[in-house]
Amino acid sequence: MPGIVDTAIVPRQMIAAVDPSDITPVSTIVSAYIRLLDDETLTGQGIECSVDKQLPFTDPPLMNGKHTKRAATVWDPLFKIMHGENSGLADAVAGEDFVMQEGRLERA
């Protein structure tokens, strides 16, 4: 979760409106990403990047309860399309098998 980062996707006017001391360098984001890959003790956590700081945090609560949980739950038919097998996750959403046909999901 970065603060504002000066990249090509951010409008120049937005960058100009922010005090330079509030800009998060891309290097802070990249360093946090590498840190998550390298440090197994951070599994299941996120890192908020704010200017030059990396602030690890555990999973935040699901703010809209079951609705948020459902939106973030693996849908096994899509997982199978992407990985060639079901996820094996106990809480994955089951469903009919689908295949990709000409860029669209079709029932198998």
C-alpha cells in the first residue's frame, strides 16, 4: 500500500500538488516487494510504503464481512483454467468446469 508514487500513470498535476517530501520513491516499493519475497516471516502480511518507510502489517479485517470474503475467495473453475488443477483450498468456491473458448469462459 504505497503513498503517492511518481510514475507515468499518475497525472503530473497530481504530483505537482503534493509536497515533494510526501512522495514515496519507487525504490521503497521495489525494496518492500523484494523483502516480501525473501523474508518468510512476512508470509500473510502486507507492507505499507510511505516515503522512505516500510511498515509491515498483518491482514486487515474484512470490512464488509461475508461480502468482502466472497469477493476475495478463490473460484476453483477459474483457478483450474489458470493452473490446470483445482486449488485444494477448503474455502474455495466450487462450480461447474469451464474452458476458455475464443477469449470467453464456456461450460466444459
